[in-house]
Amino acid sequence: MSDKEITLQIDKPHYTVKLYEDLLTVDLKGNLKNEIEEALENEPGLKRTIGAILGLFAPLHVHLKDIDKAEVDKTGHAKLRLPHRRDVVIPLEPTESKNLINKLNLLIPDAKEKELERLMEKRKLGKTVKERELMEKEEETTPSSGWPSSPMPEPPGIRRKIREAEKRMTDDEEEERD
């Protein structure tokens, strides 16, 4: 749940609707909640069928960034359109629904913008990590001598000339010591 302050709270006899800066919750209360939980625990068949249906609305925790559209339906209830899910209808009085929808429509764009910023920052950090890994990999494959990473063919006789030059250098060093 959100650690932020409650923006709006609507208490009904069987459930409570709480709107936070970035989250909307609908929690069942008291006897109804206990009765439903008890029925679902005692009957595995009910848990598989009705439990899935009840999971859509009670208890409900919806991040505001995930709401596509919030509106008041024809009956005066609050209706939330979520992507890839069924619409969520919260049965409220028309005035409560309008108040909730107005607040939601103010908060949803901010929540979506914060999520976009978070994703952009995550992508930016991911890019810098990838760039660093590529640079490290490149440093590992590139020799420190400055030679190209793929060896070039040696001219004929170069090894013999290198050995002769090394021998002359060691001979010169021995003469200097004597």
C-alpha cells in the first residue's frame, strides 16, 4: 500500500474506497469480508470460480498509472477502464462518483508522468551500464601496445631479423660490461 496521505476516502457499509496520490484501493470491511473469505476457504470449487471474479473488485488495489480512463457510467457509478482487464465499476452514489472521478482525472496524468520519468531514468541507467560493459569488453580485446586487435601477417624473414637484432643488442651490452 502507499505510504502517502489519503487524498479521498469514501466509507460505505460493506467497503471503503481510498484514493492516494498514486493508488486507489477498495477494501471490504467487517462481516461481508469475513463471510466471503470463509466461504472461499471452505469450498475449493468456489475459490476457483467465484474467487477469480471477486479478485477483480475486492480487495482492489489499482495504481493510477494503470488507469486508461475514469468516468461516471449511466447508473452514476464510478467506472475505471484498465488495459488488458475488464472495466472496474465501483458502486457509489452519483455525487460520490463525480467527486472520485474528478480527483482521479487530476491525479492520473501526474502518476503517468512520474512512471514515464521512472522508466526513462531506468532506461538511461541501463544504457550507461551497457556502454560501460562495451567499453570494458573493447579494452579487453584491444592490446595495450596499440596494435590492431587482429594480427597482421608478418613479412617474410622478419623473425630472423628480430633475432639478429636482439643478439647484437645482448652482445653490445656484454661488451659494455667488460
